[in-house]
Amino acid sequence: MISPDKSNRKETKNQKQLSISYGASHDKKYPYLSDISQLLHNMSTLELQNLCTLQEILFAKSYWEATNYSGSLEKCKKRLSELYGEDWEDHVKLRDHFKSLKHYYIWVLLISHKQQWNEIKK
């Protein structure tokens, strides 16, 4: 059994250290996808918006509005009340039904990353 104390562990010749840079080589089709995803998740919504082109911003916002009750928190709460009754907060969480715009900026930037790699490979 491996000791949980890392200072007492010895690396065998067949053992490799996994790190962020080593993980980048796992996905051959889209290198660095997990690294970029991790980086994007640690950024603020404003920083993500600054990374997006105008087209990406509009796409992210329109998809966010389409999937989040036109971007209206009140419409979301009303719909949850219709589905689950007035005590809907006891049954479901609002964050499961109304995602932040940050989620969609990350999604669009990852799509853009994949498209850039597809163009390079042509």
C-alpha cells in the first residue's frame, strides 16, 4: 500500500509524474484543451469577455438567453414555481436551472480553440 505521506514515497522506474504539462499530451486531437479549460475556469467573467471576439460574445449571450429563460431570473423562478409549486426551493436549486454567462463564455472559447486546431491540421 502506498503511504499518503508524499515525502516517504519513492518513484519507481515505471511510474510517471502527472502534471498539467504532462496531461496536455493525452489529447492528441486538441492539445492543451484541459490546460486551457482549467485556466478559463479560474478567470472572471469580465476577463473571459475580454478574450472573446464580438462574434463569440454575441454567440455566447444568445445561447445563454436561449437556454436561460431569455436571461431573466424572474422568468426562471416563475417557471420553477409552475413546475414544482411555491416551495420549489425545497426541491431544486436555482443554479441548476439558471447558468451564469461565464459558463457560456468558456464554452465558446473552447469551441474556438478546437476550431483553430482544426484549421492548423488542414
